[in-house]
Amino acid sequence: MGDDESWERRRRNLAALIAYKRLNPAQISEKAGFSKNTIGKFIRGETHSLRWDTLDAICKILDLPNADRLNSENPLSSSKNELQKRIEAMSEDEAADLLEALNK
């Protein structure tokens, strides 16, 4: 997927998540500590990308584990979001043990 396509997917997914949470871009920007227009400009396509740490801060407000979820086909998947949170909380040894168990 090209870079422009990736940002377009993130833009669509972010807009869908904000609507799903019954919030608006200004509310998310305020909660994340950004200028009121930061997210609105991105969603409207006036800004073509955002810094990764900005996306991560937005995702925390939206209860996503990280900005990588905005690249997925369905960022609303609560099962995948919960699984990703648990994986990120694991030590490397715990993750290796689980992966070995899954591969059996």
C-alpha cells in the first residue's frame, strides 16, 4: 500500500472511530492536548499526515492500543484491540512461550 493510501486509510478509520465514540475532532484534540483544529484538518484532508506520536495520543483517547490499529481493515475490533494490548504488556519470554504454544 502506498504512503498516500496508508494515510487515507488512517484518515477514514480515525473519522469512523471518532463518530463511533460519539465525539467530534475538536473534543479529541482538546482531550489529547492539541490545537482544536489538529484532528479536524487531518480528517478533512487539509493536513496530509500527522506525527506518529500525535496519532498515538489520539488513539489512547479512543481506547486503541496504538496508532498501528488505524492501518487495519477494522480498527473497531475489540477482540483484536484487547489481544494487542495484552501482547504489548507481555515480556519477550512470555510472548515466545505463547507463540510456541499457538504453533503446536
